[in-house]
Amino acid sequence: MKTKLVLLSVALPVLLVAGCGTAKNAATTGSTKTTTNSAKKKTTEPKKTAVKMGQWATAGKLTFKVNSMKYESKLPESSMGAPSANGGKWLILNVSIKNKDSKTRTIDTTMFKLFKGKTSYNASSEADIFINKNSSFFLKQLNSGLSAKGNIAFNVPKKETYQLQVGSGMFESTTKMIELKK
């Protein structure tokens, strides 16, 4: 009798642990099948369509418009200490921004990124002070309902057709693409 009791007290926990493991594996297997099946489903996400240069693009509570673009091999002569184009070109964009938020927004050159396929180019914060005589996009405070206009420079290898990605603000992730074609 004592032997049966010892055997039962040893066997019962072993069976419980084994049973729990089987249930866990079954749940995992079912879950894996579900994941596999759902992974096979084709999801159709809307493609991000780019607006054309001269049109307003909305990213979050800010709207952007590229008014003009030009390529320069160097920044203005009067700009002593201006950064070099490093054998490339300066793509200078004249941009308008409207703040449609109910609060003040901080505008900065880091909100702009240029793309050619998968290659990206950051705006030059160093060139900002040389191409904007009266104003700058460096940490500019833009009050609710107001607009700002200024230039943004990108150092690029050559004249190409690029896309400009505009962002909804510092520390925010909403973006919109603008096709840069004359």
C-alpha cells in the first residue's frame, strides 16, 4: 500500500508536467499554423503617392509646397566659409510650410529628406544659414495658423529626378512624398 502511494505521488506530478507540455505544444502548433496561414494572405496596403512640385502636401498638421528648385555647383560667393559641394551639386529647394495645428510647431531641416530610389540624402544644416538671408529653418518656431517660406539645400552627386520626403515635425513620424520635376 505504501509502495502504491509513493508511486502515485511520483507518477502524478510527472503525468501533469507531461500533459501540460503536450497542451502547450498543441497550442503553439495551432498558433504557428495560424501565423503561417495569415502570413500567406496578401495584404494590400495603399501605396504612398507623391504629390507634384507646386502642389500642397499634408503630413500631420503641417502642409508643404515646393515652390521652385535649382542646381548650383557652389553656394553664393558672399558666403565665406560656406560648405563645398564635394564634387557634386547643391539642389536648392524653395519651400512653403503652413502650420494647421492649434499649437506652435518647431520646423527644422531634419524634417526634409531627399530620395533617389532607395538612396537618401539629408538636408544640409550648414548650408541653411548661407542660402536663407532673412530667415532659417533651423529650429524655427511656427505659430498656429501661420506660414513660413525658405530654402533647403541638399548635396547630391548629380542632376537627377528626386523625391522629397517631408515630415510632420520633430519627433513625429507622418511623412509625405513630393515629386521634384520641373
